[in-house]
Amino acid sequence: MQKTNPLPALGGFAVICLLIAAPFGLPVFAMTLLTELIILGLFAMSLDLMVGYANLVSFGHAAAYGLGAYASGYMLLNSAMPLPVVVLLAALLTGSVAIGVGWVCTLATGVSFSMLTLAFAQLLYAIAFKWTSVTGGSDGLAGIPRRAGPFSITIFTSKTGFYYFALACLIGAYLLCRALVRSPFGLVLRGIRENEAKTLVLGYNTRLYKITVIAIAYALGGLAGALYAPFAGFANTELLFWLLSGQALIMVIVGGQGTLIGPILGAAFFMLLEHQLSSYTEAWALFFGLIFIAFVLFAPEGIWGLARRAFRRGRAPAEAHHG
Amino acid sequence: MAEVLLQVEGLSKRYGALVAVDSVSMHVRKGEVRAVIGPNGAGKTTLFHLITGVVPPTSGSVRFGGSDITRLAPHAICQRGLSRTFQLTSLFPRMSARENAMLAAQARHPRRWTPFGGADVFTSARAAGEEALAQLGLSHVADRPAGLLSHGDQRLLEVAMAMAQHPELLLLDEPTQGLSVEETAQAVETLAQFLDKAHITVLLVEHDMEVVFRLAHRITVLHRGAVIADDVPEAVKANARVQEAYLGGIE
Amino acid sequence: MSTLALLLTQGVNALSQAALLFFLGVGLTLIFGIMRIVNFAHGTLYMLGAFIGYSLVRLTGSFWLALLLAPLAVGLIGTAFELGILRRLYRRDAHAFLMVTFGLALVTGEAVRLIWGSDALQVPPPPLLSGVVFLMDEPFPLYRLFLVGFGLVVAVAIWQLLERTRLGLLIRATSQNAEMVHALGVDVKLVRSGVFGIGCGLAALGGVLAAPLVTASHGMAATAVIDAFVIVIIGGMGSFLGSLIGALLVAFVQVFGNYYLPDFALAFMYLVMLLVLVVRPGGLLGKEA
């Protein structure tokens, strides 16, 4: 029987403990960065579900982010619903819309599929500009509050409270994705990734599986966007722009696709570059793009993939080919 | 006489002026091993594609177990109990042989949609997969990545995957394709023993006459898309039209 | 205005739009024909052409010089990219190509933002062409008419190049059977680099020409790449004639759609794209999807 390696679980537990303890040790500006990282990490991880596990390369994931942000922003500004409810509703809304998007996009495969996802994001971008009454047009929505919960639970209105909520969302989403990819459903996704034609012939309705993955990925992306709106206090068309979709894809590839953790690292790498380099040069995003190209050429398994490979080489060869 | 499991009536496929399959009719009975043979270009694989829904027919019908499956999608047909292998090896190269068989077995599990947990689905799929591997003599390579198996083992793995689905009808498209003489002999022996024990209905496309005569109960001969003979092996061997079609006769 | 006058002006309008789209589409289809890859950076290179055109006009005061030099510059950049980076990927799968050209698009997009800022920039048309003509007593921009003519000239030129010259023969042969061409002693790699450069240059040409009409802006890139993709899908990947037909179709749908249903223009495009992909994944005249 396989020996279960306790190290990853212990490592994960340690990281979670650190994250929970963070507000007590870190200064305010660092906490803001950490919260942003959690949101961005969630966004990138949601894309990994599509790209890394089902080989569905989306160039329009900003659609999920923007849709979630606008939905939660609008609800927070125009209703009295508490923050957690709004965020979850926004995520659900995004997931529902994504079923339609997935149904349409999976009519095609390969490059055509990717183009269709981009076209849809562009469509939303254009709608956001035009539908001024709801989206605020090119100005977007501003002054988005962090509304208190029911029974006057004001915990989410503070920065620390919001941080814990975002963290809970990330951990919850991660556990969900992890369970999904390890389930029978996940095994089928592996099959689709390796040989879709064969998976179809074996009797699986591969298109339904793909649509389901897309819906879940968009829902989680929408969750990230829904968290962003009250975090930043605004939602605008930049959140639907194709450059954001591109940055998400880069985070997934550079961090390590098909690993769930990798993209979160990719997000961290992205933010690190942004905050370190932006004080020296405005060209940091350009460097990020160049690094991306380098990774695609020379290290397609990404940072986390490289780390896992190096770690495995250091262990006994008998266990080397598992995982 | 056993009941008719697969009923093909007047099945045709035209590509413009080219007639790939010309009004083919045949009845395959339960428990029978039926071989479909014919010279190159006779339409054997196209016939398979028509039966399994990969290619839509120009005319004609296919009935399986009493219901019409002519226009169903390939995955739906598979769900009805037809499993097939392909001429060109198509596996999941980075997954182990066991995982390949598991994925195949899982496709017929009623709860395969389970997004979470589903440990019981895995257990039964694993059992079915391992049983199929054993039937085809592949248990000793169960943990090896499918892409690293010998060519002969890969062909047998394809059959194992189809078997792991507990099909009512097994369609084998040139199972010994690309194998050397020794590999073919080994594969055929394994298949023969397996078919003896399994009592499963099989539709088999083959080039190699030795294989056909070793395995088949009945032979349908195609020539230029049409049936020119449909009989027991000895009769087909002696059939003049068949000999003519093969230009020089069967040995 | 009368319906006839309307149809005429909008029709010529559509033809001018078709010219711009043709430059976009023909480059993409040539690249696909030769290399079997979709150049995702095509839209950004179109945009780059517009911005470089803007700077050249400001620098030299001559639109015509910009029209000549901007495509050249972008073509060279494209060739350099192919030589340096894309060459390493020929043994990898189609995904890697898509990712890398995507990376190029992002890098180029950011570079444009850095060099020229985030605002849209006005490019004045050449004084020779800034007037109006009268079609059935309706004023019509001379510049657009020029586009129609220029587009026709370039289309014929490319057609003649493909059909009548040795280079054209090489391009057509390589897109059908690269190995055979290689066996005949031709340096296929050179042909590929050349065609990639030409394709990029054509996109940039479209960008320079478009700039006086739509201003050089950042939104251009994404719309352009989708437009280019739709055209090539409609006309068929790798088909020169197809890119012409696709450009005409898309232009007419866009212009007339914009006139009658201005708010739904984008949704309409999305719908058309969908329809074509569903009905014929290989396009109307295409080789492969």
C-alpha cells in the first residue's frame, strides 16, 4: 500500500496557522497586501481548474472577476444585504451565467474555444461601458461599503474581519477544488486532458464535464471579484479588460498549472514584482510578460512544478513516480 | 438459437460519388464471435464507425438489443453496452494501466458524476479494472504508465479497457494491428482463452487470416463496401468469390 | 437622405471597413497557412502599427512616410520574434504557440502603454485626403474612399504575388507540404520567418490606416484580434480568398448592424462568430480548423 506522505499536510497546516496569526504580527499595510494576495490567489486558482485540470485555456477569465465585482458592488450599494450573503450570491450569479458561456464556448475546441472566451469577456466589457445605470459606465461603481452582517455582526467591516472572511473563502474554495479533482469527476477531467477523444469513446459526455468545470471555475473567479469590490471600494471596467485575463493566465502558468497551489504562488510572484519593481520602473508588467514567455519556453511546469520535481528527486526513487 | 443482439440493415455510407459502405446487412447473435474481413478499403472500419455513431450513415439502420441506435452519439451508444477499440492505439499514456482500466470501468458506474468523495465508485471501478486486466494477462504491468507498455500489451490494454465496461457487445478493430509475428501469436492466444471463458458477443475486424480462423465463429466478408459472403469459416475459405476478391485466395 | 443614398454611403463605408479588416485577416491567414499557428499577437501588432504611425506622422509630418515605415518596423519586430522565440516551439504542441504569442501580445500591449501612455491618440489624415466627396449629394470622407481603392490595390498585389511570383509559389507550396519543399532544397525556415514578418507587417499596415479613423487606442488590440479571428474562421484558415470574403462579410455586418442596431453591434459579432464556428469549424473555404 502507498505510504501517505505527512509532509505536505503538515506544511499546509503550518501555512494556515501562519495566515491566521498574521493580523497579530503584521503591520496594516502588509495586511492589506496579504488580503489582496488572497483575493488574487483565489482568482488565479479558479482559472487553474479550467486550464490545468481540463485543458480549457481561457483568455477571458476577467469576465468572471468583473462580473462578480460588479454584482457584489451593486448589491452592496443598493441593498441592505450583509456582506457574506452578497459575496456568495455574486459568486453564484457568475457561476450561473458561466453555464451559458460554457455551453456556447464548448461548441468549439482548441484555439476557437479560447477566442470565444475572449469574445465573451469583450462583450461584458462593452456592456459595462454602455449599461451606465447599473455599472456606472466608464466611471464604474465607487464607494462600495463593507456592510455589516445580520444581528449587527460588524466583524466584516473591519480590515481584520474582512481578511478572515477572504481567507475562509480561499481555504474553502481550495478544499472544494481539491476534493473535486480527487473524485471520480476529477479522474474524468484527467482523461479529457490526456485524450479527450478516448474519454468520449469510453462513454463520457465530455462536453457536459467541460461545462461543469467552466461553471465552477467562473463561480470561484466571481467569488474573488465579489471580494475585491468591497476590499477596494470600487468596481470598474478595468476588471473586465483582457490584460487582467492575461495576467491571470500568467499567474497560473508561472506558478504551476494543474496544482491549485501553484497559481496562488504565481499571484504572490506577480504582486511581489509589482510592488518591488514599480518603484524602480513602470515597465514591471512588461517584465512579467517576458518572464511568462521564458517559463513557457523553458519551464512549462511553473514554479511549484519545479519545486515538486526537485523535492521528489531528493526522496527515495521507489516513491518517485507517484503523484 | 441465441437471440440476435446486433441487427444491421441496409447500412450505407456515401462520400459524394464514393461508396464506402454499400447496403450492408448482418445479424450478430448473442455469444457469437463474428469477424468482418475484406481487402484494404473494403469499408470495415467505416462500418465500425457507422455502428458506433462516430460517422452518421447515409441510409440504413442499426438496432442493438431491440432498440434503434442509428443516430445516437458515440458516448450514448457506449452507455447502451457497446464498447470498442480502435485501429490506432489510443490510451491515456501518462496514467497507469490500472488507471486506464479504472477510467473505462467508471464510465458505466451510475454514480460516476459524484463530484465529491465517491470512494465507493473508485472501489468498484478499481475492482472491475483489475479484473479486466487479469482477463487479458496484464496484471503484472498494472502500475506501469500506459505509454511505456510494449505495443502488444497496449493493444491488449485497449481490449481490457473495453472489457472493464462489462459490455454486451465488444467491437475490436484490428486488435493485432502493428504487432510483430510473435506479438500477434501471443495476443491471439490470450484473446482466444479470454473469449472462451468470457462468452461475450464480439464483432471483430481483422486483416490477419490466421487470427480470424482461430477466433471467429462466423465470418462476414466485405468487398468494396458490400457483403459478398456471410458464413462459417470453412465455407468462407472455400468461397470462390472471396478468393477472387483477395486476388490469389486465402491459404 | 433617400434610401438609395443611404445604401450607397453605408455600402462604400462598409467597403472601406472591409479594406481595414482585410489587412488584419490576410496577415493572420497567411501566418496560419504557413505555420499552422494562430498568432494571438496579431491584434496588438495592429495597434502597434497605429501608434508607431502616430509617432512617425508627428516626427516627419508625412502620413505617407508613416504608411511605409510603420509596417516595415513592425514586420521586422515580428520576424525577430519568430527567429528568436517561435522557432524553439516548432516541436511543441499548439498550446505552447498560443501561450507564447499571447505573451507577445501582453508584452507589446504593456510596451505601448509605457511608451505612448494610456490615452487614445489622434492621428490626422494626410491633407491630400482630408476632404469630402459627394456620393449622390451626400458628403463622404475622401479618406474612406481612398481606403477602398488602396485595399483593392493591395489585395490584387498580394494575389499576384501568390499566383505569379516564385516567392508566392514557395509560400503556397510550403503551406501545403512543408516537407516536400524542404526536400527540394528550399530553406523552409526562411520562408516561415519571412511570411511571419509579412503577416505582422500587414496587420500594422491596417493599424496605420485605421488610426485616422478610430484614433490609436488600447482597446484596439482585443477587438482587432477577435475581428481577425472571426474573418479567418469565416473565410477559412489559410485561404487568401477566404480572408477577402470574410472581411467583406464582417464589414457589412458591422456597418449595417451598427447603423440599425447600434447597441447590439458587439453582441451581433459574437453571434456571427458563434454561428460560423458551429456550422463550419473549418471556415467556409478552409483547410483545417
